[in-house]
Amino acid sequence: MKLRELTLAAGLLAAAVVVAVPARAVEPPQRLVSLAPSVTELLFDLGVGDRLVGVTDWCRHPPAALAVAKVGGHLDPNLEAVVALRPDLVVLEAANTEVAEGLRRLELPFLAVEHRYVAGILASVTLAGEACGVAERGAALRDSLEARVAAVHDARADGPHPLALVVVGRDATGGVLRDVYAAGGGTFLGELLELAGGRNVIGGGALSYPLLSQEGLVRLAPEVVVDLAPECADDPQRLAGLRTAWNLLRDVPAVRDGRVLILLDDAALIPGPRFVETLDLLAEALDPTWTRTGP
């Protein structure tokens, strides 16, 4: 998606998602509940993290989120626990339609934001900022994110554009790579890869995250591999096994040329405002001369 199209899509998403807030929502809300890690990060970035009275079990960033009361899982929160917290506003991802319907039945005010696409994340900054009474801060945050996206996109437009693969899961038991799941062209990570100047070896087919064998990896011949493996962050032995498993695939150009990057931070798997950090990391993997746009 080109940058101009991205900006237009963000505006359309903003218009579409704002209707998810029931009219009785308090303005500005002082008791917030977040039902997704990406939403929690967004609310903290907007400066309203101190208003959070409930988050999911998976909300671990920033560290202050760990001290907030937990209301269950991301996909299956305990709605009774949410009600007990007497929220003025519940914020969740638009993809979680069943939970949104449950909130609607309970007549709880909520805002559903679209975090499956970059345009949706940008739109959510505006929507959440306005819903929480911090529109100016939301505008500033969105301007900052858009500027960083533009900086990467524009600088990487002239290449190089290597064939790349983003891995989101795999089995490396015993130091042998099996069952590799990769991000397709129509996914959030696929979109970031394109913005960073890469050419995804996985097209925009019917499967968003296809399963690949070793033979499939050799056939696709990626020149760069980015493997998202936060589960190895605190397990040196598991990380060593994963590195060994990749190093055995010498027929894959990325392995042969030493261009397999294993990312241990979970930020890349959380489609919130930190997506710009992932964008920088992808740009760096694709072009070692790349200079990051942010801290």
C-alpha cells in the first residue's frame, strides 16, 4: 500500500469505527478498561494509562500495566469482572466481535479500534485520543507515527528490495526446523515488510499465515529472514537450538549469506503504536546501512 493510500484508508477507518461508542459514554472517561495489549500500549502512549482500572492477562507493556487489575484473556475476557470495575469506557480491538457484542448486551460503553492494519492503528490514535478527551495529544502522537512511517517508506523506496520472509512460528525441537508459519502479503506484518522496502516471498493468497516445510523454504529462496521468537527471550538453550536449526538450511540464500534475524522482543507481535519500531527493524534487516528513525 502506498503512503497516500495508507493515509486515506486511515481516515475511512476513523469514520467507520467511531460509531462503536454508545451515546451514554462519560466525557472524558476516567475509568478505562483495555481488552488488548495493543490497546493498553496505545492508552499509555496517549497519557491516560493512569485511568486504567482493568487490562487483560497479556498486557505487559509498559511495566506499569502489570499493576493494573486483570480481567482475563485477550480473546476471552471475564465480562463480569469488567462490569465490576464500573468502567466509563472499554476499549477493544474491532476484530474481537463476540466480546463487542457481549459489551453491547451489557450496555457498557465501548470503543472498538481496528489494529489489523497500519491505517487502522493510525486511525485508532485519533479515535482513542478524542474518546478519552486528549485529542491534541492524539494528534501529536499520530503525526509522530506518520512521520516515522514516511521516513522509512521514502528512504527505502530506492532499494535494495530483497526477497524476504517474516516467520511468526516454528518448531525447532532438537535443532531441526519444522512447521514454519510465515506472514503473508495481506497481513499486518506483510504490510510492514512492504513499507520497509521488502518483497514478501509469500504472496497475498488465501492463507494469511501459510505453513512451510524445509523444502518450501528452499523453493521460496528468501534473501532475508526475520524470525519473531519472543518465547526464546528468557531461554538461551531454546534460542541456541533455533539458531542451529536455521544454520542447517544452507540452501536458503538468507542462511547462506548470514541474513537471518531472530527478534526476541514481543513488540512485533503486538499491533499497537510500537509498530514503528518493528518497521525500523525490518528496514535494518533489509538494508544493513539503514539508520533508525526513532529511539
